[in-house]
Amino acid sequence: QGALWGSHPILALDVWEHSYYYDYGPDRGSFVDAFFQVVDWEEPASRYADLVETFE
């Protein structure tokens, strides 16, 4: 539990209740599903490629 030191996040999702409860109530799963439906996957892919290049 806690931070992953030395990590380089390329995509993040806040799943504390304050981030979804107003719209989804206790249904966190639907919130997560909706999040993944709207992600512009080219952006995290680009971030990943940049990090791979940086650390090679």
C-alpha cells in the first residue's frame, strides 16, 4: 500500500469515493468502465514510448 518509488505513471485513475460517488453512487465498477471508454489511448501509448526511449 502506498507509492511506488521510481515508477513513472502514464495513466492514472482516482477511485476514492469523492471522484465517482456523485454520479455513480456505490457502483465503482461502472465508473471504472466509463473511464476506460473515454481514454484517448494514443496519449498513454505516446507517454509509454517516450519513457521506454528515455530509459533504454
